[in-house]
Amino acid sequence: MNTPEGTSQVRAAVKRRAAYALALFATAAGAVAVAIVAGGVLAPYGGAPAETWTVAIGVVLASLAVGHWIGRRDTGTDERLRYIRLSMALFLAALATALSIVFLRLLPPAVAQGPPEPILGLVGIATALFMFPSLFVGVVPPVLARLARDAAVQGGGAPARAMAEMYGLAALGGIAGDLFAWSLYLPSNEAAMALAAIAALYFAMAVGFAIAGGAEPRRLALVLAVAAAFTVAIAVWAV
């Protein structure tokens, strides 16, 4: 690794690990922000706050767990193919998050003095709104962790240390998502605005991984055009 070629390989591996870490940080932030928004959305329909937050966080975590299970099945070694898979998962997460804005508008208004929604009703609302955004984004962390581990091996680093760093950054990303929801969503109580920001984050990451994976420009342009038209349509309808 002391040769110029070896030094260049180490530097490239370090840069890739940094990119994977940043992507994991952003992904974790989005996932936790969705959980916070879910709790806020359910609050008017539930009784005790403990019930609504338990349901919201439970549905989001269960969906993330399913996504992690799907993501851990990625055992390939083709880096570009992994980038494309990450792009697809993030694009679906962005699409599902945008669609949840539509579902928000279809929810019946909560009755201020009426009886609280039963637990199964809360679970149904949380599942309809937040299951798929959490499931699709849950696919991403296991793939990123594998990429970081492989980059550490290629750069002469310790795989265990790389994995530990990714876990730590995921936790920090969760804190950032909590602060994001607290600063943007909770003061205005506008769930659609927060979800739109999260969808935009996922979509930007999806485009980045698609480019890194060498996606065909024409196909990428078509996907971008369709996504832009869909987003505009949602924004116009939701206003």
C-alpha cells in the first residue's frame, strides 16, 4: 500500500467510506423524523399520548426492521449494482413519503370532544401513512454497512471499526432527525411540509446513487421527469 497506486486506492476507499457514512447519517435522520411526524399525526386521534407514540414508533420500527431484513439479503460484490439498488430503494422511499402526503389529506378530521380512536384504528392509520416510507428506507442501511466494510478492507482498514463507525453515525443521524422534526414540524404542526422535505432528501440521494452507479442518462432523465411531474401534482393538489 506504500506505492502510489496503493496510496491512491486507500484515498479512494476513505472517500467512499465518508460518502457511505454521510448517506447513512441522512437516511437515519429521515427515518427518525418520519417517526416523530407519525406520532404528531396520530396525536389528535388517540387518547393517552403513550398510546399514540407507542403505536407510531412501533409501526415505524417494525417497518424499518422488515426493510433491514430485505437489505441484508444483498450479498453481491458488484459496487455499481449496489448503487443502483440503493437508488431504487431511496426512490421508492421518496415516492412512498410523497404519497403519504396525499393520504394525510384523505384522513377524516379528528373530533375534538369525541372518543379516542381504538388501538387498531391508530395502527391502521400509522400503517397506511408510514409503513412503506419506513420499509423502503430500511433497505438502505444494511447495504451501506456492507459497502463501508468492503471499502475498509480495500483501504487496509479494520472492517469491525468501519461497522462500529456506521452504527454510531446512524445514532447521530437519528438525533439529527429528531431535532429536524422538532424545529420544522412541531412548531408549525404541518406534517405535509416535513414529509415533503424528507421525500426531497430521499430523492436527492436516489439521484446521487443512480449517477454513481452509472445509470443510463436517458433512463435517469425519464425517471427525473416523471418524479418531478408527480411531485408538482401532489404539491398542487395538497395546497
